[in-house]
Amino acid sequence: MDPLAQLNHLQDRDLELDRIREDQGQIPEELGAARASLVILETQVADLQDRLREVRIAYHRADLELQDLKGKKSKAQDAQMRAGSAKEQTQYGEQIRQLDDRIEELEGNDKKKIEGEIMPLMVQMDKLEAEIAVVKAKVDQAKPKLDEMEAANKARIEALEAAYQQKKTERDGLAANIPANIVREYESIRRARKGTGLARMAKTASGYRCTACNVQLPMHVAQQVHAGNKVVRCPSCGRILWKGES
Ligand SMILES: [Zn+2]
């Protein structure tokens, strides 16, 4: 049998193996979308948690300041009671008034309709905690579905792998019947050309062309291919030329 005809069969097998590998790497659309939407949800959780952390820091800072001011105020009140002179009392009174102003800014004062700094921070913390819970629930809902899809995809890849290994064994058996130097040459061209290493020659109005790169072949090249005494390569793309089934 014409070794190049066998090489052509081998190439068909190799292309089939390539397609299996490609299929294995293809991520199903549904799985890709599910992965992406989980990433979005997890990013949302992380962003909300960052914001919550910032608000908590602001809240603790304000709360510490408030405790500090209250401590200073009570000391000033004690000192005012112990004050010896009216002037001193007035000075402490002024100090207490200033402390009260800042305490009011932090705590708020309903009668004066001052909202204060601390309450809005607490409201914000509650709001963020609720938002985080909502998004986390979505993550918890999405995860098992994604796991299921991942498992199905893994099974799909494994089934393809089994088919690949079986076909590879058959392919190697076929290759063993072709002269090793031809197989080696074909394989190195296939690697370099990322696909085919053997190309059929086709008749044109004025001669022959390479069906891989479509270049018109010089007549002496076409003649050598027809003679079939040695391996002839396309002068343009370098693939092994085959005259085709006769
Ligand atoms: Zn060519």
C-alpha cells in the first residue's frame, strides 16, 4: 500500500485527536456564565465588606471620642464644683459648654434636631450588614448549581479523555505500519504548521496545486510526486505532497 495513503489515514486520526483535545478545553457556555456570575457576586460581597469595615472604623473612632469627651466633661464638672473663685467657675463652665457642643455633634440632640454623627453610622452598618446577607444568600444559592455544572464538565472531559486514549492507541498502531522516517518528518511538519503535515495535490487547468496552501506547483515537483519514489514537499508551505488516491 502507498505509504502516503496510509499517512493520509494517520493524519485523519490525528486531526480527530486534535478535535477531541479542543473539545476538552472548550468550556460550556452555561458553565462559563455561571462562573462569571459567581465571581461578580463574590466581588460584591467583598466590596460591601470593605465598606462595612470603613464605617465600623468611623463608628468606633466617633464612639471613642465621645467616651473621651464625656470623661473630660465629668472631670470639668468636678473641678467646677471645687472651684474657689467665680472666675474659675466661669472658665470651667466655658470648657463644659465647648465639650457639650462636640458631644452634641456626635450624639445628636432630638430637641435641637441635631442628627449627630454616630447614629447615621449605625444605620449604615445595619444597612450594609443586611445587603451583605442578601448577596451572601445569592452566593450560597449559586454555588451548589455551579458545583454541579463543574462536576458534569469534569465527567465530560474524562469521557473525552477515555475516547482520546483509545483512538491514540489505534493511531499509534497505524503509524507503526508506515516507514518511521516518513512519520517523523510528517510529525515535525504538523507541529510547525499546527495542523496538517500532508497535503493532497490537485489538478488545475494548467497543472497541479497544493491543496493546503493553494500554490501552483512547478511541473517537475508534480512529476516527482506522481513518481512516488521519495518524499516530496511543497516548495511553498513545506508539507509532504501526496498525489491522492488513484
Ligand atoms: Zn503547500
